[in-house]
Amino acid sequence: AKEALSKTQKRRAALEKVATPNRPGRKGPHGRHDYREAGLGAYALDPPGSEFADDALGFDPETGEILIHIADVQPLLESAPELEALARQRGEALYLPDGPLHLLPPQALQAVSLSDREVNECVTAAVTLGKDGGVVNVRFLLSLIPPITRIRYDEANDLLAAASPEQVPAYRRKATADLAVLLEVSTARRGMTKRSFSDGKRVSRVKRNNDGELEAISFQRTPAHLMVDEFLALYSEAGRRFLKA
């Protein structure tokens, strides 16, 4: 895992030196569709204390596509078959009272986690939706995205609830405008699919505190939670459509 992390860091440093295409989303000389130009945001919404980011959201106003970016683990697994064997053996991440048991060791997770300082390699679903929220077109792309903007769920909800741009810090105004568009689209999408993600319901996990005692940690399904859930479900649907085609 440490070796894989070192290789990832070297690859990211090399990608930083490659020129970006003139227009965002075009395929670059590195073979990936490049979203680093034109100030397109990539937003990772996570709970407080989250160490790893594996997904980010954005949209391209030029094409009208919703962009759902998932960290691309293939480059890491190609160079470390032992890690792939471990992930297959575990099958899924387990959230245990003493801490999560992820598919990969911590150093490997660090290697594939989306960075807020460096270029990121992703598998991006670029989805065009109709006015009713239905899927019109799907493109799945190996991509490069800029450093992500990490926003906690509570802050995201505060930004979405702001009545005017003046109520938002200047450095968060672009994020607020982009998240407002994404929330509107995800709400329309959820209304069409009639999917339920326990709107407003509190969800709990069991965790061991500093005294070694088990305690329930609860959080509420907020608009930001529901937005992320809807787009991750859309990613799965888009993947199914892409593979079927």
C-alpha cells in the first residue's frame, strides 16, 4: 500500500505538468477527459471527521451535463494485485464499533482519495437530464478533475439555506451557486423516481467512545444528504445504462 501511494503521488505530479485542453471535458494527451479548466467546481460533501473522499459532484454549464466523479482505483490496482485480492476477499466496507474496516488499507485509501490540493483521476458520469429529471444521455469518461472543494454536510445545508449571496462568505459564493443548481436538479429527479432516502429521518451508527463504551452516533438526513444520495443512485443507473448499451 505504501508503494502504491508513492506511485500515485508521482503520477499526480506528472499529470500536473501536462497542459490542459482549451475547452473543459476534452480528451487530453494523457488520454483522459480533462475538467481542470474553466473553473468547473468539484464538490465533495462529507460528514465531519471524514478522512477520505471518493466522490464529488459538479456540472458543466456549457453542455448542461451533471458531473458525478468517482475516484478511479484501477491505476492503483493494476500496479498492486495484492490489494485487489484483499478488496475482493473483504467484499464491502464494514462499519464496526471500533472503526471502519475498508476494502483497502489506510495508505491505499490515501492513494485513491480525492485530493483538495492536486489533480484527481476519476471515472466520471456526465449525465444529461430532461426537464422531468429523466436520463436523456450518458457519457462515462476516464477523467481528470481539479482539486476538490471539501464541504461538511452542515456547512452545505447552511449555504443552501442562505436567502441571498450576501449571507455567504465570498470564498463560498461560487460553491453556493453550483450547489443550488445541483439541489434543484436532484429534487426534481427524486420527485420523478419516487425514491425515498428517509427524508428527515435520523440514522444511527454504533461507535466506541474514548472510555471504551459503545454509544449511538445519530445524524439526520438533510437536503445535502439527500442530494448526494440521489446523485450516487443516478451514477449507478447511468452505469447500468452504459453497460447495457
